[in-house]
Amino acid sequence: MLKLNIVKEVHSEPFVVFASLPDMGRVGGLTSTFLASQFDAELVASITSVEKPWVSVKDGLVGNVIDTYNIYYSDIQKLVVFSGNNQPEDPRELFGLCTTFLDYCMSIGGITRLYTAGGSFNEQLTEEPRVVAVATTATLRELLLKFRINVIGNEISTITWFNGLILGMAAQRNIEAIGFYGEISNKTIPQPLAAKSIVKVFGRIEGMNIDIKPFDRQYEEVLDNLEKRKGINESRPGIG
């Protein structure tokens, strides 16, 4: 069951939406969380879900597993940001989450454009991650080309889960939408540099001045954690 929880009533002039959840390399989650923090966006609502077919267990006691997705709003930027710590695992829950979120956005004002983000796997990646993109209209595709952003061709035929589905459901409501996908070469660890590339192109298109230096610090933290894990693994006794 999904439940919308209103923290603060909002009625906005036309606004931009950025909605993405963690995917491979956690790129979608890193991007949306960063934007909410960067603009000091205020938590205005959340969507909770208890539709998991399992419970948590701690010290012999069971509890419901509740997923929470947060909705932030920056009045200065006229920006709504949607983020969370994971993706729904059930398709029905995913459709319900997208519907609940879009219903909420349309209830507080007019949406000028919706953006989402995620990772795009490229095992040959050696330089700064590129951003590849898709759009819901031919006019938006031309806008992407104008900004010299690589548009996904026929090499990819589907974009799955929230960071893809939200585009289609937005289009059904006649909301213009763009999906940005930052290239990554490793799916298993956080990829802040891919998120950094996405934020850069988002800022260019929307004319927002965004400080992206914190992503470099996140990247250094990822490297430090990898070194620590490597050291721990090398110190463990083994055979062979």
C-alpha cells in the first residue's frame, strides 16, 4: 500500500521536476539527492510503501519493511526533486509510485518539464563519463542536440524501472520529459562522476549555476573505501 504524506502545503508557479532513484552505480539516487541538498530544498511530502512480501527481524522481533520516497521543493529555483534509497521491486508498486508522485506534482502547480537520471553501462569507459539522453518529443530531442548532448539511438531499445517508466507516464500526461544517463564502467560501486556529468548538463539546459565540486569529494571517498576494503580482504587468512 502506498501512502502520500504531506509535510507542508505547496502551491507553486510553473516548476521543473527532477525525479530519479538509485540504479546501477546508484547514479539516479546520487543525482537527485545532490540536487535536493545543493539547493537547500525543503522536504514537503513523502510517499511510503509497505508492500514488501517479507518482514524485518531483529533480536527475535519482527517489523514491517517500509520504504520511504521523499519529495523536496526549492521555491527559489522552482524545482521539485524526488529521491529515495531504493527502487520498488514489484511492477505494480512501481506504477503506483509513479502515479502517486505525478498526481501530487500536478496538484501543486504546472510542470514545465520533468527530468530523470540513471547509469548507462560502458565497460570501455576511460575518460570523463559522457551523458546520453532520451526525450519524449522530437522538439526536446532537437534541444538535446543543440546542447551537444548525445542522444540514444537504436543501440538501446528499453529503459527499465523508475528512471525509465517515469518518462513514459509523464508523456501520457502531456508533460515534456528528458532522461539523462551517465556512463559507468562498474555497476557495483557508487559512481559520483557519472552523476556529476548529469548535473552539469542539467544546469546548462535549465540555466542554473550549480556547484559540482562536492562530487569530486564523493569520488575520493569511494576510492578510499575501495582501498580500505582491499586492505581488509588482503589481511584475511586463506588457503591457496
